[in-house]
Amino acid sequence: MSLTVFVGRRLAAGAVLLAVLSALIFAATAVLPGDAVSAVAGVDASEAQRAEVRAELGLDRPAAERYAIWVAGAVRGDLGRGFVGDRPVTEVLATRLPNSLLLAGLTLAVTAPLAVLLGLWTGMRGGAADRLVSTTAQVLAAVPEFVMAALLVAVLAVWLEILPRVSVIPLGGTPLDVPHALVLPVLTLSAVGLSVATRLLRVSVADAAASPYAEAARLNGVRGVRLAVRHVLPNAAGPAVQALTLTTGALVGSAVVAENVFDYPGIGRELQLAVAARDIPMVQGIATALAGVMLLVLLAGDVCARLLGAREGHGR
Amino acid sequence: MSRQIDRRAFLRRGAAGAAALAAGSGLLAACSTDEPGPDRKPGPGSSSRSGGTLRAAFVGGGASETLDFFNGPSALDLVRARAWHGTLGNLDPSGPDGVRYGVLEGIDVSDDLSAYTLHVRPGVRFTDGSELTAADILHSLSVLAAGSKLPVYRLAAANFDLAHAKADGDLKVVLPTLRPIADGRMILCQGNFLVVKDGTVDFQKGMPSCGPFRLTEFTPGQGSAFERYDDHYGHVPRLDGLELRSIADSTARAGALTSGEIDFAHDLSPVTARTLDDNGAVELVPTRSPYLVGLSFQMNMGVKPFDDPRVREAFKLAVDREAMVKTVFYGSAQVGNDLPAIGFPDYAEGLPQRAHDPERARALLKQAGADGTEVTLTTGPETPGMVETATLFVEDLKKAGVRASLRELPAGQLYADFSAYAALPLAGAYQMPVPALSTYQMSTAGGSPSAFGWKESATDTLVARARAESDPAEAKKLGTRAQRTRWEEGNQVLPVFKPNLNAKAKGVRGIRDDLFEQFPGFSQASLA
């Protein structure tokens, strides 16, 4: 099966999956207790006012009908308007999703090379260095994000004063306008992903290094970096690639802690706000978009794994 | 795609540059026409520098916020609107009618309390040069405020017959009341009622406005930028510009303040505020009465044991108010007396302060056969301090012999399912600072769902009579009688009023001079 066919099939399957997921998300919003009326009309609204607002928001119609209307709009690219503030959902996505993708992408850019380096080093060397790195990684993986964020802020922003405490982005600008403001959020998010990927990679590198294939290469005089990069890494990278893909995909929507602590304008907090206000169109739009992103990232991960596999086949 | 973004970024920069140029020319104009305002007192020692851009941070509504403040519920929405638009007036205890008028010269009340005449201040100009007239006020009140779903704006429609409001010439608006009320000035001039131009439907950057500042930049969820409006009625602000930022997390707001990225941080949590105590560069400026938020517990009279007035009294006696003020708010809060709206003119301050008396509470519960009764208090982190006070209340109740427990919902959950909320036996709540009697009529009278089973037509009548009384002394008497019934038999435990714990950089002055400090305006602020 050529790569194009593979990608095409996966995209088609992804589209079907996305449709199913959107229905599931809608069902989840429908069973959430309560509605957006308190968020829109205030807690003190009378019964009559509540009924009026409910009708205005279309919440008096059956859920299946509301879903049908939403789908009809969604296939034309119209995700509706939020209940709170009446802003088009696509506008919110357009301003916030790129910021989250940037954060996740930068985190991947930091974690991937470091994980490869540390994984290869510890997996092939073993010994004291291995124990040190592995223990550190274990500790890092166990530290909750908000503690990591607080530690980094205390050291880098408050004590050494080399980085800003919060990501104050110029109005109308993007996070790229103030690159130094990205450092703390990226470091915080990298810590966990790095430790998980390093530990995974270390195990598979150790396995691959002990395999007869690597042994044969070693007997043929292949040593050091060449052995690690040409012969061990391609065989060992599979699980780590999958793990990194999963964490990166999840990061796009669930970096809420980092977004809050550093006031980074990502999509995760928007989703959190929308859920709290029972803003169904917003929840539906953001959650479906995030599901789409996750499916695409997973696909990218699978393509990477396939390419690695192809190279491995070629190498033999 | 990326090219498109580059182009947009470029266009934005271009726009920002143009805005900067415009701000620059505004600055020049301001220097040449620098009028000696009546309230310009130079700071002690150094003369307070005219100009500069003040940066302030608030909790906003995220990326879904718009400029339509009639549909924007967050603190930032109102603060942004206050900077941008003219106001009918603000509450001012030292003012002649208890208010300080904005785009109005005054409000006359007819002898039978059936109509209010709003006199427009002549010569107020919008940024497009046109003069503010009665039509603009009428549009803002009877179209925009009347169509709003937010409780603050519904107050107008709940008291005035907005459908029959009319302009009398260019400078007079006549508002008929729905029933006779004497406290209408206090309702119209609470600071919430802002004026936009007649016919405004869409709220956009560049629309005409007559507030102290004009909007130059707005990014939903991030913030907005303003420059001084040099033709502002009354006085021209001292600041050259204003930047209102959205920073949702309390600690992040405090961090931005201490690291100098902002000059003013709104509504910090008690713990965060405490960490700023020994910071020499910043200063805490908590809001003062009446701008205090009441934290309360509602007892559902439709549910046992709260149908018994002795149980309700016991719960009120059991709570240790001083302990809440000390441990939750480190002293910067005020003890409540089980009635909302402390500090407003119609608040019954003549009633004795309820004591902390666990012994009497225990005895009352025994009398009512409710000792050892099981009660769950449901609350959530809707405003700082809410869960902490509830935790203390549960401990107090245990000491009085109630088997109390706490159920804490995640943020945003408490009010989301309102019918479930109104059916809770014991629920946490908070009261925004609004006048006592008009609010009672709107949200408690007539067995409203948020009254938790309180239905006393005698009290409702008394409140209506108090509001319809033009003799202030008599009105006070009637109002106090109504509130005494609530105090004695009511189903609300209100132990604490907490301020908004705002903080500012040391050099910032004049924020309180703008009144309505709960949602600060910056028209009289200056940077040292």
C-alpha cells in the first residue's frame, strides 16, 4: 500500500470518526445538568425571564433537532454563535487554536530531540548516568504541572528575573511577537512529555541495542553515534513516536493549567469557560475542532512510524 | 495561509502605527489646551505627571467577549464600557441627591412619584462631533438596556415603563414609573447605565462615544487600548492612554503587577493579596462600602428543618463571623448582619448586630427538635472566599450540634442547573452590591425561585410602601421594618461582606475619585 493510499484511507476513516465524535460531544452537552440560562440571564432571573431566554437560545427545542441544525451549519463551515457574548465560534477558534498549536509544536520541538538524545545515551550506556536520568525523569513525570510552573516562575521569573511572569502579548499581536514570554509555558509543558518519552525510548533502545542485529553491527565495527543513529534508533523509536504524538495532540486542548498560570491565550481555557457557562455551540465547536486536530496529529504520528519502518526495511 | 497571516500582521502593525500617530497628535493637542481642571491637585512633593498610559488587569470573558456591554457579564466588560461611554451618573454619598451626574444635569421626580424627568447636560459631544441628546439616552435605556438579559440592566425595566418613555425636546427624557418609587435616582445612577448614540445596534471600534477615552484597539480575550478623548464633558482625563488587560488567574494578575507589566490588578484572591502585603512597590486598595460583596447561605424554607423559624435563627446564631473575617480575609472584610446591601442608603443599619451565640443556637435547635439533624451545605468557588467561609460555617454548625457536611461543586457548576440549585436545602450564594429594597422586589419578593421558599406578602407590601414614600424619614422607617422581618425570620445567613481586593503600583492615584470603585473608571487617575 503506497503512502498516498494509506493517508487517503486514514483521512476518510477520520472524517467518519469525527462525525461520530461530534454526535457524542453533542450528546454529552445534552446530558450535562443545567443550561446556559443562568450564565446568560443571571442567577436572579425569574421563571418567565428564564423561559424567554431559553427560547431565545433555542434550548426549548429537542436535542436531536438542535444537532441537525448544527450539522447542517457545520458542513458549510458555520459552527454557530456562542450563547455568551454571541460571537461566532469559528472566530474564537481562529484566534485561539493557532496559539495552542504553536505551544504544542514548540513543546514537541523541545522534547523530541532531547528525548532522543537522553534515551539513546541512557539506553546504550546504562550505569550511573542511566540511573540519574531515569530517576530524574521519574520524578519529573510525577510532579504536577502547576507545581512545575510555580517552581519555574519562582526561579526564572522572580529570583533570576530573566523571564516575564505572565505572557502579556501585545494587543492584536501573536505570541510570536514576544518570544521570551513563550519560554516558561513551553518549559512547563515539556517537563512531563520529556520524562515520559525519555523513559519509553530508554527501554526500547536498551532492547534494540541488545538485539542480535545490533550485535552484528557492533561486530562489524560500527560504533558510537553511527551505531546509535543508523542501527539502534530506527528500531527503537516506534513506541516513543507514538507516545510523543499522543501527548502533543492532547496538549493542544489540555494545557489549561499552563494557560492559566501564565495567562497564555490558548484554546483550552476557552473550552473550560464554555463548559462552565454551558455554552453549547462553543463547547461543541471547540471540542469537535480539537478532536479533528487530535485525529490529524495521530495520522501524522502513524505516517512518521511508517516512514521509520520503511527506512528500517530499506536498511536491511 | 502563512502569507495571509503575515499580511494581516502587517496590516495590524500599520494600524497600530497609525493609532500611535493619532495618539501622538492627541497628546500635542492636549498639551496646548491643557485646561486647569478643578480637581487637579498636584501630588505631594513631585507634581503628578500628566499623561502616560495606565495598564490594568481584570477577569475577562475569554475569546468570546464582544464590545456589546449590554450582553457582556464580566467585570472587564463593564470597566471597558465605563472608560469608553458616558454615564447617567454614579452613586456619591456626598452628592446633593446621593449621586454624581454624568451626561445629565439632574433628575426631577414628579410629586406623585409617577414620572422621572432626566435633564440632559447641554454640550456633551460624541467623538464624531455630534451633540448628545435625549434620543441617545432613550435609545440606550429603552432599546438596549431593556433588551439586555443581564440583571443590572433589567433593573431599569423592572422599575420604569420604558415602552412609554419619551423625549421632550432635545434635552429632556420623561420616564414613567411602573409603580410609585422615590429611589429611582439610585437605580438610574448606579454607574451601570451608560449612553451610546441613538440607533446603535452593533458595537464596534470607531463607533461614536462620549466617555473619557476612545477605543483604539480591541482583541477579545486579551484586552483593549484607549486614548484620551480631549472633548470629554466635565473634565479631560490626565492619562494619555489606558490599556485594559484580561488576565484570568488571580496569582498571574498579582505577578504581572509586581513585575511591573501592569499598574493595577483587579479583584485578587485573599491569599494572593496577602502575599503583596510586604511588597514595597505595590499597595492594596480594597473597595469600600457600599461596594462590598456579601457571602451568604440560603436556607430552603420548603425543606425540613428550615420551615421552623427557630432553626433558622439557630443557624444565624451559630456562625462565627469574626473568625471568617480574620481567617479567610485576614481582617480585610466586614461582618454582616444577615441582610444584603450594606452601605446603601436604604440598608437597615439601625438593627442590632447579631451575636455569635452557639449556646443559644444549641438550645433553639433542641427546642425545635432539630439537634443532631443532618444538613449538607452545597457551594462552589464562584467568587474568592466562598468555599472557605462555607467550610468554617460547617464547623460552626457542628459545634452547635448539627451534623453538617460540605459539598463543593467545581467552578461554574453551582448556578448552572438553576432549578436544582433552588431546590437545595442549604446553599452558598453571593450578593453583588446593589440597593436593598429594589433588589428585594426583583429577586426575592413574590416567592421568586431565588428566594428559597421565602414568601411573605406583608413584607413585600411594606417594601413597596417604603419605596413609594417621598418623605425620606418615613421611607427609612418602613424599609427598616421590612428588613427587620427578614432579619428575624428570614432564611438568609449573611456573615461576611468582602471587598474587591484591588492592588495598584505605588504611583497610581485618583482611581477612587472616579466613584463606583467596584468597576473602576480611570478618568481621574494619574501615574506618578
